[in-house]
Amino acid sequence: MRPLVVAGALALLVSLCGCSDPGGDKGSGAQVQEELAALKDRLASLEDQNAKVLKASAEREAQLEQARAERAALAEKIQNGGVPEGAYVDARTFTLLVNSPDPDLVRTAFLLARKIPSPERTQAVIAQAKAIERPQAVREAAVETLSLLNEDAAREALVGFLGDREGYVVAKTAQVLAKTGDNRFTPALAEAMGKLAVVESATLFDPARQALLEALGVLGDRRATALIAANLKSPNGKTQELALRALRNIGDPAATPALLEFLKSLPAPTAVLDTRVHRDVVDVLGLLGDPGCGAALADLLDSPNVALRDRAALQLPRVATPALLPALTAAFKMEWAATLAGKKSGTLLEYIIRSLGATRDPKAAEVLLQALAEGMKDNPAREAAVLLPQLCTPKMIDGMLDAYAKNPDPTAKATLEKILRNGTYPVKFDEKAKTFAKLEANAQPEKPGEIDPVPQKVAEPAKEQF
């Protein structure tokens, strides 16, 4: 209450008291005067307190105005690059920013948190970041900040953002967790993946799902294999691609059945159909090295798409077993006939030869020797010469030497030389080798003291060339 108003009220009160009892007892009037004096003192005290409150309020308003000016100046500095990397911001300014009701200033505080030497910074960031009413940009900034704070509390807080209501925040969280390279986060990432609703279509994608797939693939934990493989059924091509990439990185053969099922679900390739997805699946199957996919890859050797045929043949040596020999033999004979007719370049033939060698079946040697006898040359012939020492049995070598002794042939001679030099065979074949050496048309007679020209045995079989 203002002083003039108080004085007017007192005058009116005295006037009323005097009029009501003009001839009253003077003692009663003295009591009234005392009460009025006490009331005046009380009002003076209240006025004094009121002045102090007004002064404090003015000081507080000035402080707030100064704080606003400081925040605005700091924000402008940051925006213009005035706060260099490695520079520190005082804790008071950080506190003002992080507790501000302005989302932009809170986001600024998050971005500056790693420059704050205060030990309370992590807790301050966590406390503000958990406020669910914060805008998406602020929550994303909080995730980025927490990822830069190398503290256990910050990592635990990050995991909490995997349940954020906004997919892009979940995606950002998954990305920063993947950068840690710590597969202790695999269960949390897998749990977040399991909670996602199926909202994808061929054109509508889920950013959280794709980021989680990528993160799980980067961490490379086989515990996530089944969950990742399930995403091959997504109608979105990007999600399928990320799932394949993740399975490639993890390298778990347990994904083979899901990959084979996915391969069957794809449109049948044609000579002109883009088969990038087919080729990607074939590459992953080959990398996983599960023999269970051998038959599916062998079936692709007669695909109308040249690129897909070559890719399947390239991966087959990784999974070839003797059970595939009939299919590989049929494919080899078909390609060899086409090469003889001048219809093929021989590249696919090289890949099939490698697969035949990978079976380690002696029957594959018979197929290759037959082709060499029919005039196979260049790269396919070299591939065969490298692999034959690993495939030929002593009985086969014995028969070849006898056949050569009866009918010397330059091609057979060159093949036998490579087989005898590169293969490890029993000692009894030394005499056969000497006989073979003396069958050469221009062989020089042995002289005393000379090293025997017989091809020497190699201690170990020749290494695979693929």
C-alpha cells in the first residue's frame, strides 16, 4: 500500500473516532492514539520491506537481463565460430545455458559440454536430455554430446535413447553406439530392433530400422544373426541391402538358410535383368562358406545372365564338395563345348575348373585331362595344370606314363611334367619319372658326375591359386 493512501485512511479513522464520541472518556482516546501510532509504525515497517523487495526485484531483473545478454552474445560467438576448438566455457555460463527454457540455448549447452571442465557436466546433460518434452533437435544434440563424453554414465544414458519416440533420434543413437565398437551394446540394439513396428514398404522406409541394422553389422556380433536375417523379408530395397551387408560383416554360416530363401524369393534373372541383389546374395553365401549352399550356386551356372553365372562360379570353390561333381562336370562340358565352338571366352571355364579342383575328387582330374587332350589351352589349361597334381592319384599317373610311352604327345608331355614336378607321389614313381625323362626326343645321354635330370619330388603339394 502506498504511503499517501495509508495517511488518508488514518485521518478518516481519527475523524470517525472523534465524531462517534465527542464527550467520551479521555482514557479511551489515548488508547486509540496509541493503537494508531502502533499502526503507523507497522505500516512504516511494511513500506520499508516493500522498498527492499522492489530493490531486490530490480536487481534480479538486471541480473536476468545480463544473463540474457551473455547467452545471446555466447550464442552469436558460437554461431560465428568465435569459440575455438579446445577452448573452455566457464561453468556458470554452461549452467545458465543448460537450464534455459530456450531449446536453442539448451542445444548450445550440449554442444559445448565437452569444453566444460566441470565434473557435473555429464549429469547436467543427462538430466536435461531425459526431459521428454525437449524438441527432437535437442535430443539429437544430447545424443551427440553423450557420445563425445568418454564416461560410463554417458554410455548408459545413450542406451536409454534407443527407446526414443522419434525414429531419427534412435537412428542417431545407433550410429554413435556403433562407433564405440563395443558389442556389449548388441543386446540393447537388438531389443530396440525387436520393438520396431513394421511400417516399411517399397518406398516408405524406417530410419531407425536401417540404422540399427547398420550398427549391428558394424559390431559384428553373431548373436544378432537371426534378427538381421529376418529383415531380408522387408519390402524395402535399402533395408535388404543393409541386412546383406550386416550378414557379410558378421560372417555367420547360420544365416545360410535365410539367404537361400531370400534368393529363391527374388524375381528370376534374365539376360537383361539387373541382378545386383542376386550377385550380392551369392557373394555373401560364398563368403560364409557353408557347403549347404553349393547346390543353389551350381544351379546358377546355367543362368541366362552372364554376370550372375560368373559370380556364382567365382564363389563355388569356397563351398564345393564331391557331391557337386556331377553338376560341375556337366557345366564344364557345356562351357568347354561352347569354347571349342568359339561361342565363349573361357572365363567361366576357368572358374568352373577351380571349383572342380576344390572338390578334391580324383574323378575331376579325368574331366580336366580329357579337355587337355582335346586341346584346352591358355588360362583354362594353366588352371588345370595347377590343380591336377592335387587331384591325380598314383594309379592315374601310372596309366598316363604308360600311355605316353606308347604314343608321345607334346601336350601330354607338358602336362605330365607339371604333374610330376608339382605333385608329391610315392617313391616307386621315381623309376617311372626317369623313364619319362628318357623318352624326350632330344634327351642328352647322362654323363658321370651330372645331376640326374629326373624331375624331383616336391616336399609339399602346390598351393591353391585361388
